[in-house]
Amino acid sequence: MPDELAGAHALVGDLVGDQAGAWDTSGRLPLELLRDLGTRGLLCAEVPASYGGRGASSRDNGEFTAHVGGLCSSLRSIMTSQGMAAWTLQRLGDGDQRSAYLPRLTGGELAAVGFSEPGAGSDLSAIATRVRGDGESIVLDGEKVWVTGAYYADLLIVFARDGRDTEASGATDDVVAVVVPAKSAGVTIERVAEPLGCRAAGHANLRFDGVRLPSSAVLSGTGLSLLVTTALSYGRISVAWGCVGILRACLRAAVAHAKTREQFGKPLAQHQLVAGHLADLLVAEQNAARACEHASELWQRRSPELVTATVLAKHVSAGNAARGAATAVQVLASAGASDGTAVARAYRDAKLMEIIEGSNEICRLLLAEHAVATVS
């Protein structure tokens, strides 16, 4: 194991233990656990050591993300949210902004990133949340929906239309990222009630009513394309690795059950149809892992192909996780059909993975566009 994450797998395994089912049922993660992991730099392990992070590579952080995803997808979702926030700050923030915010994210504070709105889901070009200038301050108005981790967050990174001085300068009404303290006046956080999956991940809807902030709260980088290559790409590769973890957990549960449960005088694993299910699960896990490894390799090299690779990894892994979790429930039958069991939780969590950070349909459209542009 690399030095940057030495002991992290075992540590998180010990901290989670057998509590993931209870967290899922209650819809809550222990805040002290999140702050503890944040202080250890494990919620955004790729942040450089100079900012208090672990400086982990994409591959090593990916394998760690898969490990956490196999234990508790809600906890992995918080890692994805924190990592997205940190990556956005690294890519879009200037030196002062990185120095101001990144140590907070490696020091125990929690962050969430707001993209989607009531009228802007897959079509992020329809973002209506808006920031305008007012003297030395800026004012933020708008709404965000289904923001992962926002219920726990100290900081909210919100993507909004930049309305500062556009009429006077003739500048394009572009997209910017704004760092908003969650307790700012005018911020309302409403928890999403009873989400289908990742029930303890703190999904929330946000409203910003005349939220006044210093102008330094707007990160220096701008543009919708930068949004895609920063926060969204990080989110996709993190979700993809988390799905690898879901598949590994489902494979372990299905194999353990099939080896010990007997029907018609022999273990389920010796029945050909059940053995076929186990083979399908193994293939799904291996395919997802290879797609994620490839994406992480390109991520580490900062390859121009990394955006497409992250879309591919997310699409393959999420689809395989959803089908794999359904297969695992089928193998365990009634033993896996009770709420709170690992495979039942995986079944719900994996379905959500086919929607967030780019739905299956959006991923297919992006991959088709890539094929048309590059294949001859």
C-alpha cells in the first residue's frame, strides 16, 4: 500500500464496522466520524500535502474510494463531495483562494458542490442561479437541488451565472463557482426526505435569497466547460470507483451465500444457473475496475482524453453495479431482500449511481459524440 494512504483501508474498516446498515436506516452519518476522517485528509486524499492533504494518486485514491464504497456508499458519497469541492478549488481558485480554503477541507470542515437546479439537471447550460455585484460585495440568488452532503456541509461551492457588470462591459454571462459558508444569512438547507439510495449522504435542496458575500468568494476560473473538466469529471471518476466497491461487496456476499446455502442436496454454487450469476458478477467487477484504472491513469497524466475516460468509467461502473446488485439480491433471495442488508442497500444505492453525475443517457450521448468525432 502506498505511504500516502498507509493504514487508511484498515482504519476506515474499523470505524465503519457493522454500522453501515444502521446509518442507512436512520439516514444519518455520525458528524464526528466525518470530521475525524476529514482531519486525517481522507475525505479528499488527492489534495497535496502542502495544503494538509495526503497527495495520493488518482489510482490509489480510487482504490481507497472503492474500499469505502464497498463498506458504505453514503460515506463514499461524502468523499466524492469533498473531493469535488477540493478539486474545484485547486483548478478554479487562485493562489490565495487555494491557501484560504483547501486547509479547511483537510482540517475537518465539510463541503458540498451544487450543480443541479429545478430547471437545470442534465442541461447545465440552463443554470439560473445568479451572482451580481454590489460595491465590494457580491449577491447570490437561486436554488440548487439534490446536493450531496449539503446537510453536513460547512462550505457550499455553488455554480452560478455571473451577472457582475455584464451590461456595462458587454461580457458574456458566464458560469462561475462561488464559495458560500453554509450558515450565511439567506441560505436555506432543506434535507431531501427519504431518498432512494445513499440515504445517509445528506442530500439537500438549497435556496439562496440575497446571500451577500465578499467578492473574493468567487473563484477566479470561469466557464461551463471548466465546470465539466473539474468538478463533474472528479465526481464521475469517484462515483465510478465507488461502484467498483459496490460490485466487490455484492460479489463477496453472493459467493459466501452460494458456497454455504444448500438446496437439493448441494451448495447453490454448484447449481449451474447460480454459478452463472456468480460469473456475471465477477465479469462486471473486473470490467468496471479496468475502466476505472484506465481513467485514473489518464487523470494522473492530465491527458486530454481524461474527460471521455471518466464518462466511460462512470457509465460502465454504474450500469454494472446496478445490474450486479440486482444479481446479488437474486442469489441471496430472501436473505438479501430485507432492508438494512448489504445487498439490499447496494441495490438501492447502485440505482442512484446510474443517475447522479451524468445519467446513463447523458453518458451514452457523450460517448456517441466522441465516437462520431474520432472514429473513422
